[in-house]
Amino acid sequence: MVKSLRYVAFVGSLVFGVMGTAVWVNQAAIAQAYKEIDVKDGGVIVGIVKFDGDVPTAKILKVDKDEQTCGHENKLSEELVVNGESKGIKNVVVSLVDIASGKKADTTTVALDQKECLFSPHVVAVSSGTSVDLLNSDNVMHNLHSWSIKNAGFNEGVSGGGKLTKKFDLPEVVKITCDVHKWMSSFVVVKGNPYFAVTDESGRFRIENVPAGSYKIEAWQEKLGKKTGDVSVKPKEETTVDFVYTKK
Ligand SMILES: [Cu+2]
């Protein structure tokens, strides 16, 4: 009896081990699937990501620590920023999902600052293999806590004026918080191909140098989730794709 139980446990761990390997190989295959080529006569995808409904009032973030630096007033949450005029949503990451080949990925190091006790910018999108300089422009201690699954996680303090540099190798959405100041949060969105953009103040985005073809296009917003659509890109032409989120 004991022997057979041991056998089951052994087989179980074997199966688990093989499955773990399969998942790992699969992720590696996805990360390496994109091929860089010279794009000739590429097209452009532009659009706006809109909010359908009344412009929501921003949530208040209660500042209850280091007020000398962080300020004596509460801050406004950036989890859903809707433009009063265009109804466009800021900080939405729009990307092509299934593009197999295209322009070279830009892996220039980008900066994510902690300034006046807020992350700036609130959302950054990078190509896999990009390093991010995590800065602290304040004169108080901040912390950088990454909530990653595929990429190596970290949870480290960073003193005033300091910097941590971390590389993000695998596509995923990584939430980053500061455990010293509980109201602080941001996202590093890591993409497996270079066809992505973050919407601006008016909710607009622009993705350039796309090879002609049909693709799945996706919008991601931290609070409202994902929306997908289809886009057909023609050589040297501009194609418009708009997304509309309704209140949850
Ligand atoms: Cu902090």
C-alpha cells in the first residue's frame, strides 16, 4: 500500500514536471515567435479608445504617510482617466496580437519614476527584452514590488535619488506597487512584438510601419479589461480602429 502510494506520488511529480516543462517551452516559443524583417510600404493604424457613459470621477487616494514629501492633500487615482471633451481613455495599451513578422523592436531603456509619491507615467508599454530604469525622484524611501508571474519578480527598497534597473524578458502585464505608500501603483506592459501604443490624454493612439495584412488588435485597460477587434492594413494607408468601453 505504502509502496503504491509512493509510486502514485512519483508518477504525479513526473507528470507535473513534464507539464511544467511543456508550459515553459510554450512560453519561450511565443516569446521567440516574432520575426524582425524590413517592412516596405507599411501602413498606419490610428484610433481612439472611448468611454461610453458619464465621465467617472476619479477615486481619491488617501495620503497618510510622508506628507512632507508626498503632500498634505489626497491624490487622484489614475486607474481610469477619461477626457472630459473627447471621452477618450488615457493609458490604454493598444496592440496587435497575432503579427508574426514586422519592424524591429525598440528595446531602448525606458524610465519609470516615483515622483511626489506617484508613479510617472502610470502605464508604460515595452517590447520584451527592454530594461526599465525605476527611479526615485523623491527624498523619501520608496519600494518597488513587482507582481509578475513570468518575469523574475522583485521587491526592493529604493532610496531618494536612487535607481533600480530591471529587465522584462517575457510578455505579460506586470503591476508594480510601492509597499511604503499603499496608494502608489503602476503597470509595465511587456509585449512580444513592437506593434503597440499607449493612448494619450485624449485617448488616441498611433501604430506605425505595419506590414499590409489582417490582424487581431487588442485594447487593455487596467480597470475595464480587454477588448479585441480586427484590422485590415493596406500599404502606405492609414486605417482607423476605435474601441468603446462601457461602464462596468
Ligand atoms: Cu513609495
